[in-house]
Amino acid sequence: MTYETLAIERRGAVATIWMDRPAVFNAFNERLIAELAAACAELDADAGVRVVVLAGRGKHFSAGADLNWMRRASDSTEAENLADSRKFAAMLRTLSEMSKPTIARVQGAALGGGTGLTAACDMAIAADDASFATSEVKFGIIPAVISPYVLRAIGPRHALRYFQSAERFGAAEAKAMGLVGEVVTLDELDAAVDRLVQALLACGPQAQLAAKQLIAALAGRPIDDAVAEETAGRIARQRATAEAREGFAAFFDKRSPAWMQ
């Protein structure tokens, strides 16, 4: 597929989706939202892709909503805004529910929807110049569509502050809150992403998907008999897979497993 607002770079089993609107700091509009959804679906269906990195060209990851898009939204009817928001929500869900690991590579501004994209990825690494905000209330609106992902990342207590104050916070604060997992200098950003990519490629892809599904199934549930039984069933099923047999065989044979070859 040909994209106008994105560029997809492939290196072996790793695909990087570059948001490619640097002149407007990779701000969102209808086209970028549609193309991000399509790119995530395309790469998720590609068996040759093991890890997906989401990144932004230029100095900034994403400065949030495009001003022209916001102006059109302010003049639209509620029904038109609902249709628009559903597309944004569907894109974030497609990204969040990809069957392979996703990493946000964040530098510069990651505001509004940029914060949402960071949170929707499985993990995130930020340069120390990165800044984040759920700035929607400054415009008289709310961060509704990104809220499930940001809440999952930072929790309700932090969300109560930043959803209402629209304050910017830096990479160190984002790490302390759980939005990003690692902060490095801008010069070290690509190397840090690559280290994480290599760690992910060393692991079984089907086991990674099962682990992702495990988290989705158990998050927020009480530890009770039902959870204990479900976890026992999940590990029993996973142990019976061809991937698990290969993983154990490779370990005992002191060789790399098939998925690393």
C-alpha cells in the first residue's frame, strides 16, 4: 500500500512506521489516522514482521491534532464528530491489539494524541527531550478517545491531575508514572530501541502473543479460584505448543531456537 503521511521502513523482522509530516510536527488529521490504522493492520497480517516500532520524522514524535482538523471538528455536527472520533478510536485499538510487540520511539513533543499513541503501544522509550500532555481541556474538550490507554499506563490518580490541568510533563516524569519504560539521550534513542528489539526477537513470537493476551485477560481482576484455574489452563496449553517444544529443545541442546534463525 502507498501512504501519503507515513513511511514504512523494514529491516529484517522489524518494521518501523514513521509518521512523516515533520513540517506540522506529525500532527493528526483524517488521512494520518486512516493510514496508521491501515499500516497497523498490514503489518499485523505480515508473518515476516516480528516487532513494530512507531516513530515520528523530524524533531517531534507527534504534536497532537492538526489545527485545520480541529477547526473542521469545531464546525462539525455531533454526528460528524462521532464518526470522526470512532475512526480515531478504531485506529488506537488496532495499534493496541496488534498480535506482535509494539514500541513507541518518542522524541520532542508527544502531545494529546501523541501521548495516546505512546500509551497505546506495548512499551515506549523516550529521549530526554520528550514532553507529554493531555492538553485537550485547554480547548474545552476532553482526552476521551486516548483515555483508556493513558489510564492503563499512568493510573487514575495521575490522570486526574493531567486530564484537568493540561500541564506538560517531561520524560523523567513520564517514566515515573509508567508512560515510558526508559529514558535516554536523543543520540542514544535508536540504540536503546534496538536493544529492546533484539531482546524481543530472542523470544518466541507465539508465546509473546499469549503473554499479551494473558495480561489483557487478567488486568484488574481479583486473584481468586477462577483466575488461578485460568492461568493454569493457559500455561498448560502453551506448554503443549510446537513453539514451546522447540524452546525447551533449543535450551537443552545449547542452540538458538528456530525463531532466531
